[in-house]
Amino acid sequence: MAYSVRIDRIGKAGVPRSVPRIYQATDEADALMIAFYEVDGSTPDRPRVATVTDSSGRMLFTYSGRANTAVST
């Protein structure tokens, strides 16, 4: 497995709430799909943050959810 996806549930204080879930992905596209699904697609009860690292442990990206596009003029 080339990529690791760590999913942290965020508590009310803004810090990780419980033991993270760790998923393994074969490529960047798979890691991206897991991160997006776990943060946005699975309708989580608490906010979640996904961190993707490569096989050497280097962080590639962190995803915390869709940006809010509502703009008041």
C-alpha cells in the first residue's frame, strides 16, 4: 500500500475526539476518494479531518470539508 488516510473525528473543543481510523490506499486517486467520502459523503455525526500521507510518512494533503460558497454582497 502506497498511501495512508487518517480520519480524525473533531470534538467540540476543536481537538481530535477519539482514536483515528486509518485506511490504506493503492494510489492518490483512491486516497482522495476515501478522504472525501469519510469527511463529506458519509454524513458524519461530528466534523472530521482527513490526512493523507505517502509510504515514507510525508503528508500530501489534509482535507476538512467543502468550502462554504455563500457570499453576501
